Amino acid sequence: MEMINYDEKIPNNVNLSQDRRLQRALEKWHPGYIDWWLQAGPEGFQDVPVYLRTAVGVDPKGWAQFGFVKMPDYRWGIFLAPKEEGRTIPFGRHKGEPVWQEVPGEYRAMLRRLIAIQGDTEPASVEQQRHLGKTAPSLYDLRNLFQVNVEEGRHLWAMVYLLHAYFGRDGREEAEALLQRRSGDEDRPRVLGAFNEDTPDWLAFFMFTFFTDRDGKYQLEALAQSGFDPLSRTCRFMLTEEAHHMFVGETGVMRTIEQTVTRMKETGITDPYDVDRIRELGVIDLPTIQRYINFHFTVSLDLFGSETSTNAANAFNAGLKGRFQEVKIDDDHQLVNDTYPVLHLDGDTFRYVDEPALSALNARLRDDYIKDCGSGVGRWNKVITKAGIDFELKLPHQAFNRQVGQFAEAHVSPEGDVLDAAAWEARRDDWLPDQDDYAFVASLMKPVYEPGRFAGWIAPPKVGINKQPGDFEYVQIAE
């Protein structure tokens, strides 16, 4: 088997070149990863030089290098944020004790499961997005897609490093399983539902990176509080890259909206519900954008799990997974006698019930997420308001279209009205994308590969990646 020079091939700050046991494990896993990337990664662009950033260190001012690289040759590094000397476990029954540098035996299975689930989301999103390159609206967007993809691959490496380094045979088996499952596969699906959904077009991709990658931010933030220090440090560095993924989503939707309202103004259309005329302009009407929001937001809410959860309480008590920005919360960080208000549906009425705070950790994390999403939607609305269009995008009610948790069996409108099943189904296509919506959006998905040019349904970005000029050739596609 070919020996890999890890200092050159895999940038890292975990001393891979000196750890022979870990080298052997990764040398066995690495070929399978490359096979997975070639089979399930971006289709049709594996031999194309792409202008990508590569993590080469953890210095906040210089952690990444930019340059052209073919994606199979990308240097998927393994990095942990700098170690905090004297760090103690910030929450749970072990609060105040020194953080663990090795896996605590009593929590081994729970910790391995947390890492494996997080690891499973990373390759899943690559699989969901593998066909999008063929319909990219510009080289700028194509490059951003591939940047997201390679960094999701790097995040897989990060989780696999933890499994190999700290969990022995069980960890190696988990790492192999991460390469065997496939998004949407009936027999071997990914663990979480949102990662088995299709990403059929670029509007869906932008929504995914805004909503679902934002869920990733909150899950990583919670794991970054962990008393298992290698996991905490790994997630803290992953968050550095996750910010770009959410940027791609937020600005992608914003540029879509900007192009829509610009074309409406140019042609004198003031009614945002004059959908047929707006679509004839070759842009995506605002009601369709709202339906995409409704779908992707609610699917992402399900990723937080049930509102009250014994598993979440156990992970918190054990010091393995905390809350969003745990150290900034003003309480005792043990929550033994604390409560948290959780929304419940009582008949046809919603009301808040004070639940034990330990059990309501998922609900609290979801509430933080909803507030963050609302701020982003507010920024989109500023584009619409500035254009003088009377339309407001909104997040749907958190009980709408849910498949997980206490609202899974409820029939609730985006406005929060409780309906019977027949009434909800009759209005479904008003609230969620239907086949006509998907077909229309798909009809716009024509590739634009000329440097500096953009598809007619999306506005150019304000600035280029790494301050590159507007006509920069981010992806060097051979003629």
C-alpha cells in the first residue's frame, strides 16, 4: 500500500506523521474516501482546476490558502483549534473538572454516536449536491458550490480522525459506515431525514446552505462546548469554514430576490402575485421563493429532534454536548432545578409549558436557531422593500409541516392556524413547492460558464472571492 506523506498530503496540527497507528488506520480508509468522492462527489468536474481555499493552519489571520486545484487532489486537512490551557468542563455533572483528553469510558458509546451522526451529515450534503455543477448560473457560483463540497469532505475527515484516533475498532467500523451510506438510498440512507432529501436546483441549494448549514452551525456550537476536548477543538475550527457555507446561502437567495425585483421594476410589474408575467421575465417569483423557505426551514427544524429529549439531557449531564454559546449563559450550567418554556399544542391552541430545562435542550437550541434564521430573512426583506414591492417573506410557524417531534401529527398552516387533515392537504400546494414550481425553476437552470457572465435569474455578487475581479475564471473548464 502506498505510504502517504501526511505533512504534505494532509495538512494537520495533530502530529499525524509521528503517529504510526493512526497513519495505518487512515491509509486504509483514505482510498475508500477517494472512491466515494469520485462516485458520489461533484459529477463531471473532477478533472477541472477550481479556485479553492485550503485550510493550512489555525491562525485566524492566515488559516487558508487560495489557489487552483483539481478536487480529487484537494488537501483535506485535519485541524483542531488551539488548546486552551486549564480549560474545564463548562456544564453538566462534571462542571469544573478538567476537560478530557481521552474518551471517558462511561460515556464512550454516547460520544461515539454523537460524532458518527455529525460525521454522517458531511458526505450526505455532497451527495445531495453532486449534479448541480451542470446547471451553475456562473463560474462564481460553481466555485462556491465546490468550495462547500470540499469543506464538507474536510469535515468528514475531521470526524473520522476522532473516530480513528480515540475509538479503536468501533471507531474504524463507524468510519467505514460513513462511506457506505448514501443520501436517499432506500437500503442505506443517511441517518437524518433532511440529508435524504433531493437538492434539485440552485434555489434549493441556496436554501439548504442557509437553513440546513445553519442547523450545522448550532449543532457544532453545542458540540464545541464539549468536555471531550478533542471534539470541542475540532468543532471550533469547523465553525470557521461553516460561516462561508451560510454566506453562500444567504447571498444566493438575496441575489435571486434582487434580480426578481429589479426585473419587476424594469417592466412595471408591481403585483408580486402576478406570477405568470413575472415568470415570463425569466426570474423566480417571490411566492415561489416563500414556498421554498417554508419547505427548507421546516425540514431543518426537524434536525433538532424532539422538543424534549432524554438523550439530549443525558449528553448535557455527561458534559458531552452543551447549549449554544454555553459559557455566555447566566445560570448554574447544570439545570437540575431549572425550567424552560416549550411550545405545546393543546387542542387547537398553542401555549408555552415550563418543562425541565434538561429535557428541553433541543427546544432551546431550536429557538436560538429560529431567531437567527429570522434575522437572515429580515435582510432579504430589505431588498424587497428597497425596490418598493409590497411583499414580505416570513418564516412559517414552527409547527408547520413537521415530521419530527410533538408537532409531527399536527396540521398547522404557516400562520399557525390549526386545521384538519383534509383542509391542510387542500392548501398544501399554496404553502410548499409543487411539481409546477420545481419544473419552472428547473427550466431556468441553464449553465453559464463564461467568466463574468450570470444566468438571467440571479444578480451578480457585490465582490469576488478573495477580492478577485468580476471576470475572474474561478473554474477552468476546458473548451
